[in-house]
Amino acid sequence: MKLPLEIVVRDGTLPENIRDGIASLASGLDHFCDRIMRCRVTATGPGRHAHGPWSLRITLTVPGRDIVVTRQSGETLGEALGEAFSAATRRLEDYLRRRRGFVKAKAAP
């Protein structure tokens, strides 16, 4: 990635090994597109409740567009991370298909 990864945590704390996991998953997105200019991961914790769902939001800035993955949640932070980054990978692949012209455009009536 050209710009550093930004991790924002709300209503909770992230252990250092989870932060490293987020960094490695974000660098894995670089495999699909080397033109990612910004990656911001926002993790919202369970708040005052010790056992609640975590939710993640990933914002990727690529040339000409922002790719946003929202509403990815799971009972554990690991589940939420897996779901969010797999959704981000799918959306990044869709963006690249459209950008390279592999998707047919609808004909004008």
C-alpha cells in the first residue's frame, strides 16, 4: 500500500496480535491491487458489555473510487475480521474487473 494502514478502535481495546493480524490481512489485499492508496479499518467493540458482537468497517481508497465494507460483525473479533476482509477482497476484485473492462456494459436503448 502506498499510504500506511489506519486502525481505529471504538468501545474496546485491540490486543497487539490482532493489530498485527489486521496489518497482514490488509497487506494481502495488495496482492489483488497495488494501487490501494488508503486502508482504514474501524473496529467497534462490545462497549461496556464484555461479551458482545464486534463490528468492522473497512474503507479502501483506490483511484476513482472508495470501496466501503460495512456491517461485518461476529461474536468474536476473529470471525468479524474474516468476514470483513473476505468481503473487501470480493469488492476489490469486482472493482478491478470493471476497471479492466471484463464486465459487459448494458446497451443503450
